[in-house]
Amino acid sequence: MNMSKSTLELLFDSKARVKILKFLFRNTGMSFNLKDLSRRVQERPITVRRETKRLIEIGLLKSKIKQ
């Protein structure tokens, strides 16, 4: 049996990640910085940073970096 997690398991194994995904799917086409996203989903900034990083790594989110 393969012990690696499927994409769905990776997506939904965190309550904070689910809150972030729900919020972003309800606000498609909009951009949010980590501080604003943290406030809107009522999660700690460090949690939002960790979860958005994971969503970027699996290709669901894109990061906009100010230059």
C-alpha cells in the first residue's frame, strides 16, 4: 500500500487550509496579501503563510511578488 498522500488529502487535511480555499474560491480574481487574508479568514498570519505556501507548492495558488 502506498503511504503517500493524495492531492485531495493534501488539500483538506487542515481546517485553516479549507478556510483559505473557501474564501479564495468565493473571491476569485482578487488578490490578497498575507496580512489581509489572515484577518479575513480569522487565522494567525504564520498559519496563513504556511498554508498558502503549501497551496503554491501544489499549484493551486500563485504568488505575486512586489518588485
